[in-house]
Amino acid sequence: MRLLADTHLLLWWLAGGVGLTKSARAFLADTSNQVYFSAASIWEVSIKAALGKIEADPSEMLDIGPACVGSYATAGSSSRSV
């Protein structure tokens, strides 16, 4: 299954699953699923970090983790198999 995730899900995932439901964590852990994050999410996090609203390094978001295999599916979107 494919999922286009929003910025909140990206931030919660990067924070170790804080804020995610049990079913969301299970979906993300299922390696047969593909999770897509928009480049706009990186942009949004960059702005919020620059304004001091959150502590985040947007460059770290380009590498979700060693278990993830990434490829660019379409311009402006990042595909991550989790």
C-alpha cells in the first residue's frame, strides 16, 4: 500500500513514533508499504526551525533511517519504503 504522509507524521516518525497510533506505527513498520513525503514537508520544517518554533535539522530528514530504502518517485516527492 502507498501513503502520502503529511509533515506531522514525518516529525512524529523522526521523534521515534511519539504521537503515532499503534496502527500507524504498524503500517510504517510493514516493509511491503511505501510511504511518500513531499518536499514541501522539508521546506515547512525548515521554516519552523528557522523561526525557533521547533528544534529540527531538515537535512537529517533526507535519511529517515538505515532500514529505509529511498528513491525519488516524482519531482517534489520522496518515496521511502519503511
